[in-house]
Amino acid sequence: MRRGARLAVAVIAAGISVGPATAALGVPLAKPHVAVVRTASDAPKTLTGRITNAAWFQPDPLCSTPLGCGAIPLPALSPYPKGTFHIGTALGRQTARAYVGVSLSKREQAARGGTLSIPLDTDPADGSVAPATATINVCTVYQSPADVEGGFDGAPSPNCLPAARAKYVAKPAPHLVADLKPLGGKLAAVKAFALLPAQAKPTSAWQVVFRLPSANAPASARPRLTLLVGSQKQTQTSQVTHHHAAHRGTSAGANGPTGQLGDGAVPSVPPAVTSVEPPTPTPVIAPARRAGHWVTVGYQYPEVWLLPIVLVLLVPFTVRALTRDLTRPRPHVT
């Protein structure tokens, strides 16, 4: 019985010493880890929005008289050729603004970016004046514009918070290009885009002209609306590895008052619309990673390797102390 107890104590003491020795000497240990795998379930796609109509408006001349704006309804009057639409400014004051009506599907209304490209008519006889110097804001509109050319009233109220900036591009043919990224996620219930002169210097004077040709016209001559739609979903898979087996798992502020043209007015707030899921960042796929790997565990101080030797030397003393007979010897009686 005493010999078995000694053997059990010796085994326990050896285990206590071997454990720290294994860690101290840096023996490789299998360590589980968790890897994150990102997959794009809905890759970004470019859709072509449908442009329905166009209109342009000019300031009411009665606004500068004691009668005031809109006192007498004036019929639309355009001094330019029929079928042309204008955006312009003279001496820093807005002289014309245009609208481009659109019809967007539910998916297109959730776009997080896109481009509006409008070919220009640069013929001075049609009203074009220094189009390369134009500074134009593109704003959202929640009302469908009427087919009006040169109207004095009835212009839909734009929302320019925020606004996209349209730039003049000369090649391969003169056209306006607007990056709609600032409007991303804010296209729900949009019926049109307003093209308004941005704040300009008092000496600026320019006028941009475009047309809305029929569907039979070449694509290069028609305004084009492209929208970027799509989202990214990320999945996380736990990967646990051992030293003998690996289990890998992957899963898969603009010019113009409400309804009238002018300076210093604040754009109206859009009506209540259906909430749209905010845009998501461009899908990123994490680089491939091995299912499992060995991790070496050790101590910061190398002197710790002396600990196993000390513990091994203490084993005999520990065994003797734990198995010593503590009972007092009985006196020998003769």
C-alpha cells in the first residue's frame, strides 16, 4: 500500500514539472483560431435609368415690379428654337434653369451612386454662350416637371441638400457630366433632376443648351443616366484546427425660391418618402488564409528553462516528505 502511494505521488510530481517544461522550452502547441471570410453576395451592377422628359424655366419679369412674382400668370415664352433647354446666368443672376424627368424602379431608387451625362448644343444661334465656364448644380426633385419651354412659373421645387456638381467636358463631344455619388441613398421617390446655376461671380455670364432627341437618335446625342446599385454581405466562419486534423469551413444650397426663380431662396424639404437602406462600401474579399497553423508558446525570459530542472530535482524530496510515516514509533517492551 505504501509503495503504491509513493508511485502515485511521483507521477503527479513529474506531471507538474513536465507541464511548465513543455511551455518553457517552446514545444509547439495546437491553438485554435477564428478566421473571417468576406463574400460579396450581391455584386455592384450598373443600371440605366429612364429619362422621360425635360423642361426649362426663366425668371418672372413681374418680380422686379411692384406687382410681385406671380401676380399675373404669364404664358411660357421661349426666344430660342423649339426643343432646346437652357441653364444660364448673366451678371451673376440666374436667367434659366432646366429639369430632366426620370422614372426609377425601386431598385434604382436605392442606388448609391451613378452618372448623369447630357450632350450639349454649342450653337450660338440656339442660345449657347461660353458653356465651358458653366458651374451647375444637380439637385433632386420630387415632382414630375411639366413639358414647358421657357415657363415663368410652376417650376418644381428642388432639394439641393446635398447637390451634385456637373462639369463641362469638351471631348469627344461637348457634354455635361455629373457624378451622383453625393445623392447616393437619397433617390427614393425622385421624379426629376434640376440643373441650376451654382453661385457665380457677379461678372459671370454663360448659357448651356441641350436637347432631348427621340429614341431613334444616336445614343451619343441623348442624355444618359446610369445608376450603381448593389450591396455587400459579410459572413463569418469559425475555423478550429488541431495538431492531428484540420476542419475548414467557409460560407460560402441653390439659387431659386419655391416655384419661382430668384436669388437667396432656400430649397424646399422633400416630402416623406420610403426609407432606403443606406449604401454600403465596395465589396472586399479578404485574402485566403490557411485553415490551421502551429503556434509556438513561450516565455519572455529565457532563464525560465531552469525551472523544470529544479522541479525534477525536488521530486525525490517531495515524494519522501509526502510518504513519510508520521506516527510515533512504539517503545520496545522487553
